[in-house]
Amino acid sequence: MADTPTTPEPQDQVSDAVQGNWVDHLAPVKTRPYLRLSRADRPIGTWLLLLPCWMGLLLAMLYDGQASWFDAWIAVGCAAGAWLMRGAGCTWNDITDRDFDAQVERTRSRPIPSGQVSAKQAAVWMGLQALIASGVLLTFNQNAILLGILSLLPVAVYPFAKRFTWWPQVFLGLAFNWGALLAWTAHTGALHWPAVILYGAGISWTLFYDTIYAHQDTEDDALIGVKSTARLFADKTAQWLQAFLVVTVALMGVAVILACVDRSPLSLGVALLAPWMMGWHMQWQLRQLNTDDNDVLLKLFRSSRDTGLLPLLFFAAALFL
């Protein structure tokens, strides 16, 4: 009996890309290295950049009780901006980390260390993505535009953080949750305390999920001298993650109370289910944690998309109450 034929994996695919992703199978061959630089074959990062934007937007709508068609554009613009700026940020990360990536098993298949593109070609691609993203940003109000420009600072610093601090995940949190501030301001025209506190909750959440992610590389990171919270926490990771869970839920709860203080008790109650459900999902992730199993670590990291989607459902429901 003949063996069942199997479809060969595409050449040059990145080791931790989603199997069967559209980039490796459908995108034109010449575009694939650039789309891989943008992590288009690994969409979880775009979700993690986008979800704080949508949280900030919905919480802002709860705060002032206003909704307009422009809010729909803010949501769509944030989605486009998240894809583009995540792509530009990841390209920048790969340019700065190309020597480190060549020494790590999981990352040596990335486009630059594997020779699919040069650093100069990657820089041009990064600039193109940032330029298109700036066009989206310019459709927002002035204060939101200023916040968007300021966001470039944590994005620029993050790739270097692992060289000088054991807490590079804090810098990732500063960059990845900036959208909560920007989307809030795009809706309200100014920053208010609920948005700032929501931003803090997002940073704590990033420490939770990116510590899980970083545990995939602890051995290689130790060999090449790269720092991370995963290496810092070591066998105490579960206790630290539990602390980040509590801080995330507590800060988001405070943000919800401040934003919804003038709404009906029912609306406030439903909105407060958002951080509770988020914490419930994080607790589920924590129960599955096995820092010695990279497959489990990657699965848990990718499940963080659902962690961020859950509060959106309750924020949206509270708008109608």
C-alpha cells in the first residue's frame, strides 16, 4: 500500500511560524521574506498590539457616553496601524538583533540571519511600513497624533533593553499597550486617568504573556548573555505570573470604575466582568504552564489573544446598558 503523500513545507519558513500560514503558501515568493519580517506569518503579535487599542476605545466610549461613525474608523485605523507598526517594529527588532538571532535555534531561520534579505533591504521595508502607518495616524486629532509620534520612543528602545536590563518585557509593555492611550485620545481628544490606569494594566499583562514566551529561549539567552524576566524568575516564574495576574485585574478594575462611575449600576457591573474574565483566562493559562515544554509555552502565548478578546465583549455589552 502506497504511503499517503504529504505536502512539503515551504523553503525558508520561520521555525515558529503558524503551520499552513498564508505567507508560506499563498503570498508571491518574492514578498515572503518581507512579510516574514513583519511577522505576517505569526499574527498573534498584531492581536496583542491591537487589543489594547480597542480596549481604550471602548472604555473611552463608556467614559463619555458618546459614539459616532468616526469611532468605527478609529477601530479600523487602529487595526491597520497595529498591523503596519507591528511589522515596522518587528523589522527594526530583526535589524538590531540579527547577530543574536543567528545564535538562537528558534530565531536563526528569520529572514536576515538566514540570508533571505539584507539589513539594508529590511530598513527600506521598515520605513515603508512606518510611512503608510503615519498616513492612518494623521486622520486622528492632534493630541492622538502627538501620542503616536511619542510611541516611537519605546519602540526604538525595546530591542536594546535585553542588553541592559533583566526587565525588557517592561519596555515591550510600554510599546505594545500605547494604543490604549492613543485610541482613548482619538475618541475623547485628551488623556484621562482611566486610560493611564488601563495602560498600566496592559503593561502588567504584557509581563505575564511575554515572560511565558521568553521561556522558550532561556538556554540560548544564557549562552549569549541576553537578559529576560524568564531568566530572572527561573523556577519562581509561576509566583511572579500570579502577581502580574492580580495587578492586571486590579488596575483594569480601577480603570473601569473610574470610567463608568456616572453610568448605571448595571452597566458598571457588566463592565467590571471584563477584568474578572480576563483574570479567569490568565489563571487557566497559569494552570497549564510548563516552562520546560516549548510547545506548551508557544500555545499559551498564542492563547493570549483570547485573554484580550474577553474584556472587549463585556465593554461592548456595557455600552448598551
